[in-house]
Amino acid sequence: MTTSPAPARPAVPMPSPHSARCPFDPPPAYLEAAADGPVTRAELPGGDTCWLVTGYAEVRAVLSDHRFSADIRHPALPLLLPGRREILASNPTFLRLDDPEHARLRRMVTGDFLVKRIEALRPGIQQIVETALDRMTEGRSSADLVAEFALPVPSLVICLLLGVPYEDREHFQRLSRTLLSSDSAVADVAAAQQELLDYLGDLADRKRERPEDDILSRLAARDDLTPRQAARTGLLLLIAGHETTANMLALSTALLLGRPAQIARLADPAALPGAVEELLRHLTIVHSGLPRVALEDVELAGTVIRAGEGVLALLSTANRDAAVFGGPDRRPLDEVDLSRDARRHLAFGFGVHQCLGQPLARAELQIALAALFRRLPGLRLAVPAEELEFRADTLIHGMPSLPVAW
């Protein structure tokens, strides 16, 4: 058992650069940490140290243990972007709170993302996807898939669910990019957060007077929720509801266009759900890890994490754990295999803070990817693969653009 901190690794970069060899793999610094063991020390960009938890079993243990806190207001919670703690702590969403407050706020929107409700939305999502493809392909043979498909589809879906006018998308997408970018100045992040909260707060006020059948109207009507809390919840759902799925759609398409033999599984309704799970596992776009802080001494993989020490649970390395996803009859874990049983992946996190919107994300990815390759069997990259751009300045791995042709 390790009872004293081991020497820290060099500073964990944020965002961690992805491999030049394969930009779809986890950052090399994270893979190197995983090779050292499931629990290692690392230095954060601001100079503080924390524990990197990289193994599958260990990440699950951290994310399901109430002795590890997700509360952004805890001063020892490790953050990869120095200077943002005060901004985030001033308006915490339920994702960055512990129970019972986390559970109380989360329950208010759980019903909107139940599997049964999302299944009922599938025809509507299908129509949104087909319409987007109609517009993208009309009279043309090339396009930027991000701008014309990967971003519009989830943006329209979450706007409909939340009750946010779709015509405001450029406004909230611009502010979202500021919030998620590591290059944004602290003052700009604070201003973007306030502008989004004001926007959603004003919208909630209007819906309180004229409610509609949407999430924001239901939040605004609650007596046990302040207008500020309603806006915070709306902010979380709006950003998470379009940024994550948009980047997954773009990355998945770029990945598969380089591996055309894998695409056929998307045309098989029985194989489609499993194929999407493998894409989620392989790409794990929340590549920066989930921060936690130990509330008491906890032993993890033979190492004692002391009360008050920070932890980063790395989903990307956990999802490359050979003990869980490998096997002699499987391709290496650094190669996508759409026939792999990836159902136990941690791309949506684990435990009480597991992603609320995962049924919606799965439905959107299944519908959008199947329709894209069905409608455009000749889809191909419009530039050499080595010229593709990947975001190097954001908390969520993705692509700013994806030039394609058909």
C-alpha cells in the first residue's frame, strides 16, 4: 500500500494534444500515465498536483463512491483550466454538486430524458436528420459536414426539447465555444456565462407567463426552483445537448471514412446500436477527465488518496482498458471495431453523475449516422486525411470543420 504521494508526472496539458499518429486516440500523456499504473500523480497546469485515475475499475470506483466529491465549490477539486473556479462556483449546475442538492435538481428534468420518452421522439429526430441531409445535398456534391449536418441536427433537437428558439443558435453556439475553450480569457468566460444565464433567464420569464410543452417552461413553473436555478439547468442542458453530440457525429464520420469496411454495420438495424457504443468507447470525447476530491482517506488500487486530495478520472484511458474491452479474438484497442461488445464503456461517466442525456445522444447518433451513410454511399473526405483539423483548445474533443464530398 502506498501511503505517501509518489513523485508527480510532468504537468498534464489542457487540452491534452492528441496523437499526430492518430487524432482519434486518447492524448499520449494520458496513455503514458495509464502505462505507469491505474493511479498515478500528476502536476496540473497551475502547479497543483492531483491523482490521475486511468484504469477502468478504478475510474468506476471513484465515480460511484460518495467519498469523492464533485462539488465545484470545494477548493481542492482539480481543474485543468486555472482561474475558472470562481466563475463555475458562482453558478454551479447540478453536474457540479453533490447529493442531496444534485439529486433534487437532477430529478426535475430526469423525466424528459427517460428511454421511453426518447424512443417516442425518434420519428421527429429522423425527420430533422433527413431534412438536414436534403438541405446539405441539394444541387451540390460537397459540404462542410460540421456546419451543415453534425452541428445543426443536435442543436435543433435540444432547442425543441428545451424550448429555445432555433434562430438564436449562432448566439448560444458562439457563447458555448467561449465557455469550453481553454484559450478564452477568464473575463470572457465570465461574460459569456452571464450572457447565457441572462438569455435563458429572460426566456424562462416569458415562458412562465406563456408556458409551452418544453423543459424550460416546466422548470420556470416550479415553485421550488428559483429563476436563477432554472437558467443554470437550462444552460447545462443547452451546451451539453449540442456540443457533445455534434462533435461525436463529426469525429465518428471522419473515423469511419478512413475505415470503409466498418461502415456496413451501420446499415444493419440489429448491429447499429452496438456500433454506436463502440464509437462512443473509442472516441470518448470528454477527454479531459472528470474531477473529484477525496472527502476522507480512500484506498484505491493499493494507493491511499488522502482527504482533500484531488482526482482526475480519465474516461478515455478507462475505455481502452484491455482487461475489459480486449481479448485474443479482438482487434487492438487502438483500432475501432464496430463488432466489439462495448456496452460497458464509460463515455457517459458512471455513478450518480452519469450523463442524464445519454438516451437522447444514443438515439441521435444511431439515426444520424445510419441516414448519412445510407443517403450518401459515396461519401468521402474532400481533403487528405492529414489535413483534417481537430480542436486543440476545448474541453470536448472535436473538429471545427469536416470537408466531405459525394
